[in-house]
Amino acid sequence: MKIMKSLLAVSILAAASQSHAVVYNVTGTLGGVNTIGATVNPGLYVHTGTTGYSTSGVTWPTFTGAWDISTSGSSGSIAGIFADFVQYSTSVSAGIGGTAVVNQPNLVYSFNGGTVTYNAATRTFTLGQSMVYSNTDSSIPASQTSDATLKFDTAAGAIAGTCSGSSLVCGGQSSQFLAKPNLEKFYLTLTFSSDFSTFSGTAVGSDVGGPVPGGKTGDTWYTWSFNGVSTAPAVPVPAAAWLLGSGLVGLAGVARRRRAA
């Protein structure tokens, strides 16, 4: 019986540690934007479908994506479209003069490399090195770094945003304020459900900008939250596990007959 229990434990561990490769449909929301040295929330207003300057409040735009995720051991990979946003704009009442509106007609980001780590015990997947979002006017976030990046994907339909208004954001900083193609710093963390059919998570990214008055960095930081649903049917228990289970049942029957004899 002890041997049987050991074999069963080994089979369970083997099934739990198997590799996974799944494509997920993802929905999420932009949850914060902050250009260090120029604006801080709520001096910055994000609107879905609005093209004129407005301080009516923040309505964070949603996005969709398709992520191809693989896990194996303590590592893995992720590829595909991180986010495809609907048209939105950002009204800016900047600390560096005046107001402005950044219109983003079509924002599409794809994954662009970075270190992946995977913790099988907690089913936690990370891309890049840990960073945190800040909505204060501080230069501290600039010291954060990560080897993961996002690509502004024109091949997938991305169109650079435009900036209009009296703020200096439009004069030299607009390329660093929602309109610059790539995010040079990016960190993502997500947790899978027990059957890997869904996940939830958050991400932080930074568009590295130039200097602005006051000795700040001009970096624009973003934060997102999201959920994913597998496009594949539920993964069945591996055939080897079924065979091993049948064998164990057979052994149990033999053992009972021997004891009865």
C-alpha cells in the first residue's frame, strides 16, 4: 500500500509540473498615466472617444489582446498583442504651462522580449523585473528598470497620437507623452487558475522621456489590469496518468485477493 501511495503521489506531481502552451483572449483597462515632472493624476484626464480638452473626469479606456503563453519548469514565454486600445484622448493641465489634448486614434502594443519566470507552486507568471506605478510628482520611479519592453506595432494597425494645445507637452515632450512608439520599461505579473483556463494580473510600463523643468525625468508611466480566458478546450488528464491510475487500481485488487487467500 505504501508503494501504491508513493506511485500515486509521483503521478500527481508529474501532472502538476507538465508544460503548458495556451493562447488566451485578454481584456483589460488602463488604470493610470503619469508624466513625472509634467502632470500628476488627477491633473490629467483620460477619456474614451473624446477629442477636445475636458476635465469632466477620468474614464479609463479598455483594451483587448491575444497572448500566446507557454510555461515549462521555472521559465516560459509570452508573445502576441499585449493591448489594442479603442480611440481615446488625454486632457493635460500640465505643470509646465497651459493645457493640451493628446489624441490616440489607435494604440496597439505587442510584446517585445524580456525575462520570464514561472512559479509552479503558485501558478504565477512574470515578465521583466519588478516595478511599481506611482502617481506622484517624483523622480524615484526613474530608478526602476526592467529588461522587458513593448513595441508600438504599426504592422498590427497602430497609429501614433497627436498633440494640440498651449502646453509645453506639445512642444518637445509630445513624443514622450502617449505618442512615442515604444515602452522601454515593462513589467507584467499574472496568476493562472488551477486548470489554466483563465488568469488575472497587472502590468506597469514606462515611456522614457527627456528632461523637463525642475530636474525631473519626463518619463510617462502607465499601469494596467487585465483578465485572460483560454481559447482552447479544457486540457484532459494526460493519458499516462490515466494508465498509471488504472494500474494502481489493478494492483489494489490483486493485493485484496492475496489477503483474502
